[in-house]
Amino acid sequence: MKLALIGYGTIANYVIEQLANSEHQVAAVIASPSFKAPDGDRLPQDLQFARAFADIEGTIDLFVDCAGHGGLMAHGEDILRAGHDLLTVSIGAFADQSVHDRLYQAANEGDSNIILASGAIGALDILRSARTGTLKSVCYKGRKPPKSWKGSPAENVLDLDGEFEGPQQHFRGTAREAALQYPKNANVAAAVALSGIGFDETMVELVADPSIERNIHEIEAEGAFGKCKFEIECNPMPSNPRTSALAAMSVIANITQYAERLKF
Ligand SMILES: NC(=O)C1=CN([C@@H]2O[C@H](COP(=O)(O)OP(=O)(O)OC[C@H]3O[C@@H](n4cnc5c(N)ncnc54)[C@H](O)[C@@H]3O)[C@@H](O)[C@H]2O)C=CC1
Ligand SMILES: O=C([O-])CC(=O)C(=O)O
């Protein structure tokens, strides 16, 4: 397949590196308006840099948003309306009902699909099955080291560079509030919400924890299916510790799956 990415940050570069010498080629990147290409020899060969969907030359089989909410909102509609499927990691963007509706409408008009990457979490399959019965409650707790909450509203209530006596909760509320307030940290909460009982019923707790070095995600759910507890300790990406490596890996998994006849 030929792929085009939105964004040229941590996840995008991981995808480009992992797919080099594979049967799939990243042919184009839609970069942010402020992006300046580094010296030519550091850029992958044959990689087009575009400012918008309309600037991309050649046929693209799948578009992949690795840019975050802003990138999805800026380019998603054009891509979907033109009939291209779009895989995205920016799941929290769907917490804004107007963004959800605009993307959905564009996909309807283009007869295209929006594919949500599982990102830095698992157990979404359990929630998707469980919700077809009665799913009574779903709680998600996200814990990251203090530095991984930099640039988020945690900065307003905690001194992230200071001394911590122990774990500090800086958010408690619904998945909708979490996803909208923490666009770079709570996509996982949005994935849990969309897979289970929705943005307004899923309860979220976000914690800065100085005793951990990994990003830890926990889900507790209960319903007609029974009960489940899920916990994952994700290694952070060296170039962006708030992003877990598994999120980037899930993009590769989704791309590979997209091309396969056997889907699971
Ligand atoms: N679903 C999940 O589990 C996860 C989702 N994410 C989402 O993925 C996003 C990207 O993560 P990273 O690669 O680590 O971030 P990053 O900050 O390293 O890279 C983001 C890139 O997107 C670019 N960008 C921003 N706005 C753009 C626009 N309008 N058009 C084109 N490019 C644009 C930025 O310039 C930057 O190069 C996060 O902001 C977060 O929203 C991150 C981790 C987990
Ligand atoms: O990568 C992670 O661990 C989770 C994350 O940033 C998000 O959910 O946006």
C-alpha cells in the first residue's frame, strides 16, 4: 500500500521507520503549517511533504493521522469526503460532538471509513462485546510520571518539576471532559469510552505519579458479562514521554490489518 501520514512527530517517525523496507510505503506527509523540512539528506527518500490533502500527488491507499486532534480536524474531512479511509490515533477529538458529526458526515459523503487505532491500551474488545449486554460501569485510571503531564491542565494544579510526596490526582470526571481537556494525554480514555458506555458515563481519573517510569493505564468494568480489571504498563517513547510506544505500534498493527484479508 501507499500511505500518507498527517503529522511528522514521534508516532509518524516511528511509523516511517518501521515500514521502511516493508511492503508498504509512506509516500507523503501532511506536515503542520509551522513545519520546516530539515536538511535534505535527513529526509526519507521519495517522501512528499504537503500542507494539505489537495497538494498530495499520486494515489494513496490509506491516510493515517499521527498528528493529534488539530491535525485530524484540519485535514480529516477533506480526506474522508474525497473517498479515502482514514486511520487515526486522535480518538479524543470525537468527544467534541461537532467534530464527530463533521467527520461522520464527510465519511458518509465520501463512502469512506474512519478507523480508530487501539492506541496505548487494550481490552477494548472486551468492552465492545460487553456493551451488547448490559454494561453497568466503566472506570479508567491513567497514571504517568509528572513530566509526562507537561503541557496539560495538570500544570495548573501541580508543580510538575517540584517535589511530590506521592501520587497526585489532577483530574476526575467524565471521559468527555478528560478527552477535551487533555488532547495529548487522554485519547486512551476516549477509546475506552467509545468501546464501552460512552463519553458521559465512563469515569476517568488522571494521576501524576513520581514513583513510576511507565505510563500505566487501568480499566475496571462491570456488567452482565461479569467483571474485568485490566492494567498495562506502557514504555514511553524516548522523544515524547507522554506518548507510549504501544500507541505507535498500534498504528503499524492497524496498517498491516487494513491490508490483510483475515481481519481480527
Ligand atoms: N490513541 C492513543 O492511545 C494515543 C494518541 N496520541 C495522540 O497522538 C498525537 C501525536 O502523538 P506524538 O506523535 O507523540 O506527538 P508529537 O507532538 O511528537 O507529534 C505531533 C506532530 O503533529 C504535527 N501537527 C500538529 N498539528 C498539525 C496539523 N494541523 N497538520 C499537520 N501536522 C500537525 C506536529 O507538528 C507534530 O509534528 C498526540 O497529540 C495524541 O493526540 C498519543 C498517544 C497515545
Ligand atoms: O500514550 C499514552 O500512554 C496515552 C496517551 O498519551 C493518550 O491517551 O493520549
